[in-house]
Amino acid sequence: MYRYIIRRLIQMVPLLIGISILVFLLVHLSPGDPIRMLLGEDATEEDVERLNAIYGFDLPLHIQYFRWLSNALRGNLGVSIRQGIPVTTLIFERMGATLELAIVSVIIAILLGIPLGIVAAVKRGSVWDYLSMIVALLGVSTPSFWLALMLLSHVALKVEFLPMFGRDGSVFKGLWILVTQFRADELLTGLRYVLLPAFSIGASMMAIITRLTRSSLLEVLGKDYIRTARAKGLGDRIVVLKHALRNALLPVITIVGIQFGAMLGGAVVTETVFAWPGVGRLIVNAISQRDFPIIQGGVLMMAIIFTMVNLAVDLSYALVNPRIRYD
Amino acid sequence: MRRQLSWLLVVALMLGLTSMALAQSDTLVIGSGAEAIGLDPRLETDVPSFERINVIMEPLVKFDVDMNLVPCLATDWSFSDDALTLTFQLREGVTWHDGEPFTAADVKYTFDWVLDPANAAPNRGLYADVDKIEVVDDNVVSFHLSKPYSFLLNNIARISVVPKHHGDREDFRQKPIGTGPYSLVSWTRDDRMVLKANDNYWGGKPKMPNLVFRTIPEDSTRLLAFEAGEIDIFQGGVVPHEIQRLEEDARYVVQRAPGTGYNYLGFNTKVGALSNVRVRQAMSHLINREGIVSRILNGIGSPGIGPIPKALPWFNPDVPRYEYSPDKAEALLKEAGYGPGDIKLRLFTNENPTRMRIAEILQFEAQRVGIEVEVFIEEWGAYLSRIQETDDFDIFILGWSGQLDPDRAMIRQFHTDGANNYGKYSNKHLDTLLDHGRTIPPDSQESIDIYGLAQEIVVREVPYGFINYAEEVGLHHTYIKNWTVHPYAAGAWQDVHLMVKEK
Amino acid sequence: MKQLLRSKSALTGLIIIGILIFVAIFADRIVPKDPYEMDIWESFRPPEGLRGEYILGTDDMGRDVLSRIIMGSRVSLLVAAVATGVSLFFGVTLGAVAGYVGGTTDAIIMRLMDLILAFPSVLLAIAIVAALGPGVANAMLAIAIVRIPAMVRVTRSTVLNLKEEEFVVAGKALGLSHTRILFRHILINCYAPILVVATLNMGTAITVEATLSFLGLGAQPPTISWGRMLALGRDAIRSAPYITLFPGLAIVFTVLGFNFLGDGLRDISDPQLRGR
């Protein structure tokens, strides 16, 4: 088990280096000059040149890259050109918001998607099957920014409980307070703010989960041991939930892992619409301002989280299915 | 059943508690379309940063809502007879938020810092003619110029004074200290900036104990948040299509004022058909200004005429006008020797919705007179880089804001050596006028005549096709009192200490 | 084909896509008005119904919304088809090679795919468009690149399963070339799961194009795309919701069509489910 984890961690290194090279090339080869963006309309040519030299943008690309890499290896992702703040600070102050949004979206997607999938599989071919599939498919067919705007103007404006924008409180901290101090106010505040953005991101994932649950459940239900269990006279509900679902969840977990990356980065538009202070917005603003260190550091951080989540997903297989072992 | 009921009760109570936290009568919540980059007036160049800076820190002189220069940290000022020395009398008894007194040394420190090339301050060019700053005594400071520059005062109004004893602190940009009506409490970037009243403010104790800036990038969301009562007021980015409804709603007040900027078509005057002045004039005749202002901007703004905003005394109303007329455009093209299908142009703009719409309209109008316009919408960084560093374009759509004097409105844009003369326009006569204009006292008739003539040249030769003048729109609930929309958004909240929330 | 018609969801999907293809092909003949013709003084006319001049109203520049939706079907279908086609081509080739050859080649290809997967997809698309310039072509390319890894994974796992099957082993024994075995025998037999992923990808491509348009980086004027209609109409979502509602529904309808088809194909291709 530990050897497996270590091997996976070692495998991450070339992946992260590859990503950093890719971002570096994308950023440096696309048109746009960070120094001119920084100095604005009143910039003088001398200042532009001098700052280019200070930031090392006049050096050959590979030297710039190795400089960046050697700093990054020491945990220094550089300083934002535009804001003069260390990139690690800028990322970490927003990471909580981004992770909270992603995790709550996944939870919403699972809470809605799996029951819909079960209903569709158990009542296969009935009206319920089609209904739940249509609901699920609507989630994946609606562009997320449109869904977000519709939710704002049709739901949030009418339901006072749901605020329009921003973030307040924290769901994680709220849970901790609830467990340790039996107060729910922090959790509730956090939930009020995260609910709509999380739903508008989670909708597409819900669709995928519903569909996967349905198909893998159908597959498992056709297997021999389920037939045996039924033959033994166990009730339908118990069979489905206890035996079939457990095995049907494997592919669902895999897709959750893969989609998590998309959630982290794909939240950009939703973060903008709901004014959610997350990393996606930071990176997109940095792209338009050509703030190279933020783009490089931000994408790298996201990639690290993504690979860690996938490692966790692979490990969790063993929990769901004890027959899988890692060594 | 009873257990379920009591749970419901608990939940309902908590909901009640949390929603009560929403509207607090001692806190003014201001919405803003973008986050500040930082809070150091020496380093920032964007309006959202200065919206916030101008609440915490103050300049020597400032523009009031009628765009007159009025005293702020300086109570009086005068030029010497040779126009080479500008002397300020500073306000006495002003203290920084930490209790230290504000003195002439702070003024000297601020401008010396900006002028030091080693600091690469982005606005250094604004003060390039300042040779030396002299502290006469604690309350008097003199700016010595290398050559006369009549509009220096306007530029001095752009930058707030930084405390000498804090200015070199590494985190000053995030945790500034000022003399303004509010002091910074906390700042969560991309989310909120919390400030509290400076009870020792020289202009009187602020009426509202707390002030919060909230950043909401999406215009529709900001409006919805306003209507839901989550923000009290905002200026800029009011969705044009909603203006009429908002103006008719008794719960809200819409305030409008002519702005300090405009949108324009920039022409590459050195390449291809557009190097011919008649073709540029034809293009200007194809801009449906009335239609754009009335339908795309829903009446916000007014049809563009020339480079100087109408509210400034230098505005020349007698320049030629290019009314929308495809017929005149066709005639001009014919005069220039072009028939239908002869001209192909590449138009660039960025992903700003209004500019994208203007691009589409122009494309359609041009195609009707046989000019093929190809539209490219580029991502902001790539777009700026194209127009600033290359001449690989025929037309671009861009805007200016903060055109507070004729020098700033023309010399960078239209002088042969102008830093922002992206279309490489050149006219020797105009260059002479613009160079001379900045040495003439701004309140003289000569100044008005010079810039009147300069405008005529620019409008006649069409380096720009002027589309529309901007208009500033502020929106607040009726319970907000004592606020007037400012023509320049950076100064929107400079009198925030007078505002009250009567709820 | 018979099975295709028996599956209700596949049939629904086919009908929807059939209608769309018909509309797209004959778009310029069935539009009630010129979709490009703008009359700025006619803007924001609400929907007037079938008898009215503007059936679904006019947009912010006074253009007929219905005609624009009809015309926009071309770009949406084009984006879906080309982006999916490109990712199909590269995905299947790479996946087949990875699965069949195995070893180092497999490892290299799969690590490359991990690289794309680990890069936040919308950000990758934005970065590609920022580098190459906006427009339908580059948007399609960006969407295609983002979707390649899924295609590679599916192809690879199917090929891995089939590699040990008797007919492949027999082919090898007969001395057939690897290329021939791979393309003639293996790929022919694994089209079903690939097709499923491809149809689902088509739906995703359309929504990603809309997202790029929201950021201003999708289709360029005068090209009409539903995504751009949504993005530019969003300012008026309160006062004139019809400007965004109908293109939004068009997107939902199309993506639903592709998803129904994909689901139906999956049901059919899975022999275990077939009889039930």
C-alpha cells in the first residue's frame, strides 16, 4: 500500500514538469506583454525595457524556465507582476473557496445523481426511468453560465434565504463548529452562499453520475450473485442497495475523480457570475493581464490537487471493493 | 412528529437569524465591478483601485462633481509669474490614521518617489516636467518645473499623498495609511474590503461607521444583488437595458452625469485605403451614432463629436459633424477612387460586449456600401499587444476615460510622437499647436483658441472615428442620501463621509 | 440498425439530430427573414407568435431571433462534428496504438493524456484561444484537444480487452501485419463504445463553445452561434429574456439529442442489457 502511494507520488514528478513546460510555452508564446500591461498607457519605453530586464523577460526562454523551475522546487512560485504579492499567498487565500465550491458541487451531484440513477435502473423502461434521465440530461445540456444567470434571476431573487453573490462563512469550518460546539450558524451561512454556485457547476456532473449509476447498476443486476441473492428470497430493495450498488459505485468514483479537475478549472465562469472569490477567477484575470507567475503557479497548483484527488480515488477503490489490493 | 416539528422550529429560527445579518443600518455597502489591484496611489493605474484609494487617502487638490479643481489637502495654490514654480499651501491640523501629523515632507516624499526612475512608477510621465520639489515649511511646498506645463495641477489631482513614515513599508500596498475619511480594516481580495470611519477626519466625522466594498464582476449579478438589497449603491456598469425600468421604480434613484471619456474607431493612417483621408471620412459617416447610443447603450451617453468631452470649456462645438449617411460615404469613396468591393479592412476589438456590438453594426453598414470588414475579437492581452506594438490592423475599437484636460485628451493620441498614437497619425501643424498649448495658462482665451483649432484639425482628418461620449451612471436605493454621481468614476466615493443611510 | 430503431432513446436522439441536420442544411432557405439584416430601430421586439413579423422577436440589434437560431444551427453542428471528428481521429489512433503496442509507447501516450487531463480544461481552452487567436476554427481545435484523453482511454481499454481474443491471436498466427490486425480486425470490433463517447462529446463541444463565447473567445461576427447569442443577450436577461431563452433552448435540445443517441447506442452495444 505505502509502496504504491510512493510510486504514484514519484510518477507525479514528470507529469508536473510536463504541465509546467506546457503552461510556460503557452504563456510565453502567446501575444501580450506583461510589462506594458503593468505600466499602462503612460509608460515610457525606457521603463518598459528596464522592467523587462528586472523580470528577466529578455533572457532566452529555456533560461527563464529553469530559473522559474529552480525557484518553484524550493516552494517559491514567484511574485505577481501586477500586484506585487507572492503567488503562493494569492493562491492559498483563494484555495479554500475553490475547494469548498468543488467539493459541495460533487456532493450535490452525488446526492442527486445516485438516487436518480437507482430509480432509473430499478424502474427501467418505465416513465420514471425516462423522467430521471431527462432531468439528468438537462443538467449536462445547459451551459453553466446560462444556468447560473437563470438561477439568479428566477430563484435567488425570490428566495430571500439565498444570496445573490459572494461568499461568507465556510462550510468546512461550519461543520467543525457544529460538531465541536453544536452551533449551526456558520454552517448555514456557508451553505446559503455556496448552494447556487455549487448547483450550477454540479448539474453537469449529476447527469454523468446518474447515467453511470444507471448503466453500471443494470450491469451488476444481471450478474449471477445478485440472482442468487434474489433466489434466496432477499427483498428487492436490500438486494439493490446492499449488493448491487456497492459494486456499481466503482465507475462512479472514477468519474468523480476525473471530473474533479474539470470542476476546479471549469468553475471560472460560475465564479465570475456569482462573484465567488476562487482560484479560477484569479487565473483568468491573470491571463488577461499576462501576469505570468500567477498563471504558471495557479495551473500547477490545480494540477497537483487534481493528481492527488485521483490518487485518493484509486485508493478508495480498496474501501469500496475489498477484493482490490495495492502493493 | 413532535421531534420533527421542533427541528423545523430550530431551522426556521436560524434562518431568521442569518437573514437578519444581511441589512445593517450602520454599514454602507458599495458594489464595484472589479477588484483593486493594490492600494498604493504611486503604483496603481486602474479606476477600481482609485475608487478605493480615494476613500483612504487624499490628493492635494481634487475634482468636484462639476469637474472643478477644489482644495483637498492643499487649501490654496498659485503659479509664479514665470510659470515655473507651483506653490501649495497645505491644510493645517490634518493627521494620518495613526495620529501622526500630515506635513509638506509627506508631499515631497510622495512625488520624489514617483519621479525616481528606479521605482518605475507607471505614472512618472505625468510629472516629467517637475524638476525639484521644495519643502518651504511644514505647511508650504513648491514644485519647480524645468519648463512651463499648464496642466500639471490636473495631474497632481490624480495621485493621493502617501505618508512618509509608512511609504517604504513592504506591505503598504495592501495595508495603506491615509488622511481620508475611512481607514482600512481588512481586505479579502476578489470578495470584500472593510473600512471604518476615521472619527478625526478633517472634513468632519463620517456619518456611516462602516464601509464595505464588494467586488461583483458580472454586471447582471451586480444589479440583481442591488435589487435584493445586498449592496446599497454602485457607480458604473449599470446594465443599459434595465435603466428605464430602474428609473421608473420609486425604490431606486438613478443618477447620470456626462463622463470623461469616449469610445472611438482608431484608424491605421499609414497603411492601405485608410491612409486616404476621404476613406476615413467615409467610415466616419458609416457610424450610426444615434442608433448606437439610443439602442445599444439605451440612451446612456451621447453621439461622439471630437476628442474633448463636452463638459470641458475647451470643447469646440463648431467642428464638422459626420452624420450617419451611407450616401455621403459612397460619394466620398467614389471621390477617393474606390468602387464597391475594392476595400477590405480588418477590424479588431476585445471581448467587451458594447464594442463587439459596435463592431457588428459597423461591419453590416460597411458591407452595404461595398466595404468588406473582417471582425476579430481578441483576448485583451493579445489585443493590446497588437495595437500598441504592431501596425498589423486597419481599424480598432477602444475607449478613453479620464480626459480631464485638452492636453491629456490630445497630445498622447494625435501628436506625431504621442505615446498612444497607435494609428501613426501625423500633422506638423497640429504638433506645433499641441506643444504650444501646454505652455499657455489654461484659463486664458488663447488656450481655448489653440485647442479649438486643434480639435478642428483632428475631426477634419479623422485619425479617430468618434462613436459616443460616455455617461456615468450611479444607482442607489432611495434611503441613501447626500451622494452625487461623479463624472470620473475614480472620484465616485471621495465625499463618502457625508453619505447617510436612512433606514 | 433495427436495434437502433427499437431503442426509444436512440430513436428520439436520431429524430432530434435528423431535424437539426435538415434545418442546418436548408437553413438559408427556411429562414423567415435575413438573419444578418439589422435595423437598430427595430431592436427588442418581443416574440409576436406565428402570425407576427418576428416570430421569436428581435435581438438587441433588431435582428430576427428565429432566423438567427436557424442559421446558428450550422455553426453548432459544425463545431460538434469537427471537434469530435478531430478528437476521434487522434484519440482512436493514439488509444489503439497504446493498447495494442503496450510497453513504453503505452506509458508515454498515457502520461501525455494525464497531462492534458490534469490541466483544467476550460483554462486550457482559454489559453489555446489566447495563443492562437479567437474564432470558430481555433475554438474547435481547443475543444478537440481537451476531449482527446477520454477517447484515448476508451479505445485503449477496449483494444486491451480484444487483444487476447481468439480472432486476434489467430490473425497473428496467420502472419498478418500488425497494422492490418489493428485496423481491420480490432478497431472494427470496438466501434460501439467509441461511438457512444463520440456522441456524448458532441454535446459537450456545443456547451464548451457557448462557454468560450461567454468569455468572448468563440465565434467571430458575423458568424452566428447560439453560444454568442446567449453571451451577448445576457445583459438583457431581465428585461428581454426571450433573446437568450430560445438559443438556450436550442442548445439544450441539441445536446439532449446527442445524449439520447449516445445512451441508446450504449444500451444496444451492451449485449447484457439488450435482452432485458
